[in-house]
Amino acid sequence: MTGPPPVRPVSALRRWATDPLVPVPLLAAGATVAAAYGHVLTWAVLGGLAGYTLSGSV
């Protein structure tokens, strides 16, 4: 019986791009930005809900 088939070499860029840890810093950066603008997002959502309510749509 023979061993496993040979594995073809993978470029360093592809190895980095498919690493499971790559999304972690991206999600951390997104969470940081969302936290920094959380108060603005809160007022935007509340303003949208208030406008929807006052327009008679409810």
C-alpha cells in the first residue's frame, strides 16, 4: 500500500488569506468602531422608530 498523495505547495498569500484566525482582528476592529459610534447608532434607530410611529404607520 502506498502513502498519501503528494500535497501541492500553497503560496504564502493563500495560506494567510485562508487562515481561520484572519477574521478575528477584522471582527475586533468592527466591534471597536461600532462601540465608538454606538451612541450615534442608538439615536438613529430611535429617531427612525419615532418617525415611523409619528407618520401614522403604526
